[in-house]
Amino acid sequence: MSTRLGGSLPPIALAASVLLVGCASGSPQSGAATFRDEHAGQAARMAAATKAVELEISRLSPAPSSAQLAGLARAAAQAHGDAARASAWNVAGRGEEGAEEEDVPRAETQVTEGAGEMASAMSALQAYAKGPSAASLARYMSELAGGQTQWNEGISQLWYLAHASDPPTI
């Protein structure tokens, strides 16, 4: 076998290099980095909108005024829209057997399901703003807790796998 430069690679070396490139392109790090690149801006907007809702809630008096409720309704509508869009993000491997056992698809699923619960929470808050009731506030709190947990776990895992700091947690 010749060792001259510019010669053709032995077939086994060529096959091995193709396999290595294929494996590297499907790594959890690259999948998480792709997710982060595609969704970081929207995720940050959703986190900020949710925090704005929390601020509006903290400003409510025991008997909220119509101005307070209007501000809450606007903030909840913005957060609802952001969360609804995030809940529709594509999840890598959705529907494929075994995909839910892999880190990136599992974390992406947590993020989108958490966003869906957050959208439901914001709907409940919008109902509260139209007619304050203990039931709509309780529904908001319940949906918010579950949504925050799923979102924060998933988004933190994706940022970790992408070797990025400061995930947009809620």
C-alpha cells in the first residue's frame, strides 16, 4: 500500500470517516445547540412575558381595580401568545420509537408541554381578569406550577447540552 499524498483513501478509512461525521452531526450537543439557535429569542420573550404577568399579579390589590385587571389581561394575553407559539415548536424525533428516551427529544417535549400548560394558565388568568373568581385564580396557579416545572427542567437541560449559560427559565 502506498503512502503518497493525494492518493485515494482505502475504502475502510473512507467508510469510517463517513460514520464518524454522521455520529457527530447527531450528537445531543448539536441537537440542543440547534434548538437553542432556533428558539432562544422566542424562549427569552416567553420568559420575560411570564415575569411581566407575575409583576402585574404582585401589584393587584385585594379588590382589583378595572385598570389593574386591564393591565393583567394585556400581560396575560402577551404571555399566552408567546406560550402558544412555543408549545407548537417541532420536537426532534416526535413519534419515533425510543425518541422519548433520548436527552434532546425528552427535553424538547418538556419545553413544549410546559409551554402548553403555561398557555392554559394564561387563559385562566385572562378569564380571571374578565371576572375575578377564586376558581379561575386556582386554575391559573395549578397550570402555572406544572408548566413552570416542565419548562424550566427542559430548557435548562437543553441549554446545558448546548454548553450555553443563562437558560430563559420562568
